[in-house]
Amino acid sequence: MILLLIEHWRNCFAGLRLPTPDDVEFATLLDRYSESHRAYHTPQHLDECFGAFETAVGSARSPGAVGLALFYHDAIYDTHARDNEEKSAALARGILADAGAPEPLQTYVADLILVTRHAAMPETPDQQLVVDMDLSILGAPQTRFHEYERQIRQEYSWVDEAVFRSVRGKILQEFLARPSIYSTMGFRDRLENSARENLNRSIAALAA
């Protein structure tokens, strides 16, 4: 897994015609995803996102920017906070600035990260790709989806059970209420039906 992630890391910067940062930067990023309070937002999540990336990279307007957004979209993750994406975007900006990236590219990648707040539907093709990759877990095989649900509950173990069930049910219902969960045709064709089945089962279990 790690070797493949390193390859993707280097490809991102090569695709943007930027020098790859020192290995310590990648190691620091992986350390963030390996923090003890994480159960789902871990290197496993990165690996699954890049598995999805490999199936859709040909649709990306800027594969390097999309890849960096995937690497940094959960770099900061604190279930007690509400500004994780903003802080993650700031980290990505810093790495890009250090590599000599122009400000418009920094903003482009930051915007790709901010859209993973899932507060609104993504607008640009690359935003749609990043969000679809981030949400690809919703259409995972049933066994993996159930593991994902357990991992999310572990990350929010400090939340009262009744409160968690209520809030989590509302969040999943919001995804289910969309005309389509996925914005791009490739992800809709592959994952839409299974995602809706997973969400319906999960919502019913949370309400039981």
C-alpha cells in the first residue's frame, strides 16, 4: 500500500511540473493519517481513494491537482472540530507554495479539498471527481461498508449512542435524498445502486 501511495505522491508533483518534496513531507502526511484517534480516515482510506482514482484518472482535468487534493483532504481530522477541511487545505497550500506552485494552482487544489465538506454539490469536473472518489466507500461491497460504519462509530465513540444514531441517520439520509449520489457517469454506473442499498440498510439499522 505505502509503495503505491509513494508512487502516486511523486506522480502528482511530476504532473504539475513541480519538484517532489523531501521524503519527510510524505512521511509526515502518513503519520497524520495514522493518528491513534482515527479508525476510518487512515492510510486505508487514502489507498481506497487512489484505487478509485486509478479508474477515473483519464477524466481529470488536472490529475496532479486531483491527486494532491486526495492526499490532503483529511490531513487534519478531529471529530471535535468543524474546520478540518479548511486546515487541510491550508496544509496543501503550504506544500505547494514550498514547491514553487503559483497561487492559482494553490487555490485550485484548496478548493478541491474544501468541497469534501459535502455541504454543497461539487461544480467543476475535478471537484466532482474528488467528491466521487471520497464517497466511493458508500458503494463498497456490503462487508466493507459495514466495516466502514463501525470505523466511523469508533471515531465518534465519545458521542452518546442515541445522539450518534440520530445525527448519523440524518447525514446518510441527505446523501440518499440527492437525485444521484455520484456526479460523474463512471461512478454512477458502478456504484450508485450499491450505495443506495448500503445507505438504506444503514439508515434502517440506525433507526431500529
